[in-house]
Amino acid sequence: MRILLAEDESELANWLVRALQQGGFQVDWVNDGRMVRVSLKATRYDALVLDLGLPGLDGHDVLADLREADHRLPVLILTARDSLMERVSTLREGADDFLAKPFELAELEARLLALIRRARGTEHPRLACGPLSYDPNNKQFTLGYEALSLTPREHAALLALIQHSGEPLSKQEILDRVFSDEQDVHPEAIEVLVHRLRKRLGQSPVRISTLRGLGYVLESSPCG
């Protein structure tokens, strides 16, 4: 799951990026409210963690901008302004959840997972496509009743696909998720990973289809 973090406290932001990455999230960080819209245009995110006291454009204005544009991205407000009035006002403005500083990382992760599940129309903690499922609690893929043994890059690529099962992901979108810390990686590397994943899926109903000009899509009958 890919998260956009809008936070101007660099020490907190650096810690959050590392901690959430260890929890299986991919995190991009901006420290100016004006960069949120730019980032959302460039990348597809599953949720936004938004601080209210941002320079450039504060969190209230960022939130208003998103909702006026009918952008349905789940937004979790992360702020030191912990008052009932602040909570009520941000939720009325269109925020999906509110977490006051200081906070526990486990609670932030749980709230993010809940927001993303609700946005996808399910409260079930597992991501699934036919007999293929992913449990974020133990970070394990299961095909039928068998656990899949995957390399870290295969795991990252399949996670990106199952998070958007039924929707095409371009090579670049998968590349950004699998090789987020590396530069000058050729898109052909994704072709190799997809080839390996197709072998892992074997003769199961789950397949990775190629859509010309769009990328790859994870499908099954039924899928969900």
C-alpha cells in the first residue's frame, strides 16, 4: 500500500517513513502543502496522512482542495491540535480519521489499514483475488491453502497487483513500488518479475494478464 505523508517536522517524518516501510507500506514524503496536489497528480496513492500545520498551504486548505475536486483518497489527519472542535471541524471538512500527536505507531498502521479497506468496500483485513490472498498482519501470501514462497521483489510486485486486483498497473507504477529505493532500473525488470510470478501462480485460476498500452492486471474468476 502506498501512502503520501504530508508533514513538515523532518525528524518525525523520517521516522514515520522508516517505520511504516517496515510495516509493509510504501511512503512518499512532502513537507509543503502545495506539494500534495503535485504528488497526487504524479502517483496513485492508497491514503494520505496529513498534518494540519503545513507551510505553503495548511492542512485545512489541502483537505478542502481535495474534496472540492471530488478526490476520494482516504485522508488521516495527524496533528498536535488535539481538541474536540478541531476533530469535529476536520471530519466535517472531509477527513476520514483523526489521530493526535503523540501517537502509537501500531494505532496509526491499524487506522490506515482500516481506511484503505473501507475505501475498497470491504472491512475484511485480507486482500484477495480468487484463491490468492494476502494477510497484512503476517505479510504472507496464500494460494488456496498453501503459503507462497516469494523473493522480496516478487512479494512487492504481487502486493502492488493484488492491492489493485482487476485494475491495470503500468510497468512504471509497479517499478516505483518494487524498486522505490533504486534509480536507473529498466522497466524490463518488471517483465522478468511478472514472468516469475506467473510461474508461482501455476495452474491456479489467478492470472496476471497483459493489457497492451496499460500494463498488467491481476485477475481471477471470481476475483475479490
